[in-house]
Amino acid sequence: MEGSDRTVASGQAVDFNQIPMNRFIRRLTFLSAMGLFLDGYDLTIISVALLFVKSQFQPSPYMVGLVGSAAVVGMLLGSLIFGNLTDRFGRRTMYLLDLLFFVVFSILAACSQNMVELILFRFLLGIGLGADYPISSTLTAEFAPTRKRGVLMVTTIGFWTVGAIVSYLVSLLLLQTGPDAWRFMLASGAIPALLVMWGRRTIPESPRWLIAKGETAKGMAVADQIATDAGVRLNHQDNAGMPTQTGSGRASFARLFQKDILRMTIFASLTWFLFDVGNYATIVFTPTIFKAIKGSTITSSVLASTALQAIGLVGIAIVWLLVDRWGRKRLQVWGFLGLGIIFIVTGLLHQPSFSLFLSLFLILSIVDQGPGQLTYVYAGEVFPTTVRATGHGVATASSRVGALLGILVLPIFMAHVGLSAALIVFGILDLIGMGLTLWLAPEPKGKDLPNG
């Protein structure tokens, strides 16, 4: 069934996917988006903290790579494990628990007395961050009206960049606190995490998940309440457009590799993997990259990094405006193409000035938002209800493998063959991502979520 784009009149009987925007959906979207905010905040602030960690502990390049990648390894496991648990035991339970990892281990990481402790606590923190990707995406997708689903999911992942910008601003404020500035940086994320945990306590279980698990009465009761709050009535025929399966579907990883959805598993996982190789490498080491350019300082490097994330908001705004008009596929294709070209051109330049390098990276940050937003959106839309979080978890885990590859390889490239070679490789991978999108991607715009 195609989602309706028409205006819904007050008191009208509608399917669940036609419920108009209301206060609850906006609140849910914000609370989900704040999980991604914390990811952007933490994985960006470590890039500045590393400048102080290196001075205090004098780690080898290998240990620096482990610190930068520890949270990403945790995210890989967290997304796989909690994504599947979310399909088995419900979205709401995991939605409340996953940020507890972040609160506890961000504080412990800030108290680390050596590199081993820092790596361990960053890994455990990452488990909570990784868990939030499939949980927040699934809840947002399953509550969103069809005609606004793209906008709401882009809003959710777009908060990653907001978190990154805020982290740089906080870092600038903490730069002058002395050699322990990195401790304050790493602990600071616990404050918004606690507030988000408190806000999430009133979010109900997804009615789609309840019905798919055979709890139709509970699911319809939740849906009825949301419809009432939005000023409309729910059409109870055919479960108001929600899944009719009653407990027979199993949330197994094997389901993702069955013939009917294997194509989507391959597409969602590989394109996100290819994007994150270059994306995370450049994010985690952005201040380090700028610091390596002639004429830069720590302050100018952090300011340049802040500008890079801020200009990315322009790209997010473009995707936000077009995702439910143009569709997902076209935007992701153009984003991958732009990334590929800019990475390769930047890599081919010989000793660019700081201003030229920054200008190219500012353009890169804008076009980055095509695949940067839509790899996440796609993973939340292309899988059926019983394995939606599991599928998103597998795609997220695949992206973390790509992120790890980029984070671990970039310092080695910079030390032995130079930054240019790494940028060219990143560009080639993005062009492959474009080809896979053209070949495998569906167009979910205006279509209901897959049931089953």
C-alpha cells in the first residue's frame, strides 16, 4: 500500500501509517536523535582528547589507533547483540537500557590511569552507542507516518553532526583546563545521556512489534492512544495497515540471508561499510590531519574541525528537504559520487595550503551527508518487522568494520605512504558505493514498511 500524502482531517479514520505529525512523534524523534547526538559527541570529542592523551601517556601509534577504535569495536558488538535482542524482547526495554553503558563507562574512561584502562572503558562505552543505532532507527521508523518517515529518520541521524559540533565547542572551552582536559572532555557526555535516559522512560512499546509478536490487543491499544492524541481515529480493519503476523516470525540472523531479503542485507551492509571507511577515519583524526598541515596549531585545527562539522549542517538540510520528494536512492547516488570525486582530487594535490585543504574538506562535509544520512535511513526501512532491528544491527556492525578499517589504517598510511594515498583509496571505495546503490537499492519513498 502506498502511503498517503493528503492532509488528514480531524476525527478521520486512518491507518496507523497515516497518523498526522503530533507531539508524541516529535518527542520520540528527538529522544531517538539524542542517542545519535551522543555518538557524534563522543566519537568526535575523542579526536581532540587524543591530542592530550598522547602528551600525557606517550603512547605508540598502535595504541593511539586502539584508543580511537575501541568504542567502534564496542559499537560493532553492541549493534549486533542489542539489535537482535530488540527484535526478541521489544524496542522499549532496550531503548531504556542502552544509554546506561554510555553513562557509566564515559565516566570510568575519564578516570583512566593508563592506556589499557582507557581502551577497555572506551570499548564498553561503545557497546551502548552501537546498541542505540538499531533501537532508535527501528522505533522512529515504526512510529513515523509514511509520508514523513524519511524526514524524521534524517532528523535522527542528523543529530550525529549536531553532537559533533557541540563536542568541538565543549572541547574549545576545556582546552585551557590543563593536561587533564581530556578527562573532562570524555566525562562531559554523561550529562546529556542521563537526561535522555530520563526522557525515554515514557515511550511505549512499538505497536508493530507487539502485533507481530501476537499481542494484537496491546499493540492496537498503543496505536489507538497515539491516534487519539493526534486528533484522529484508527481504522481497525486489517490491523490499521500494520503487520498481521502473530508470533510466528523469529528474530534470527538466518532470516536476513533468506532469498526474499538477502539483496537488502547485502545492500544495506556493504554501502554503509564502504562509506564509513573514509568517513570515520577522517572524523576521528580530523584535528590530527589539520595539525599535520604546515602553519596550523592545535587551536586552529580544532576550529577548522568545528567548521567542517558545522558546514555539514548545510548538507543535512538539503537531504532533509529532498528525502521525501526526490527519494532516498537519488540522493545516496549523488552523495557517493561527490565524495569519490572530492577525496580523489584532494589526494592528488601536492602539498596543498591549509586554506585550500580546508575548502575542499568543507565541500566534502556537505556532500558527505547524502550517504551519511541515507545508509542509516535505508537500514531502518528495508527489513520486515520481525527482523528490522536485527537487520539494522547487522548493517551497523558492517559499517563499524569499515570504520575500524579506516581508523586503524589512516595513521599507518600517514606515517608510511602519506595522507594522499589514503584519501584516494577512500574516494575509490565511495565510487564503488555509488555503483552498488545504482544496482541494488530500492526506493522506499512513499511506501509502507515491509511486514512479516
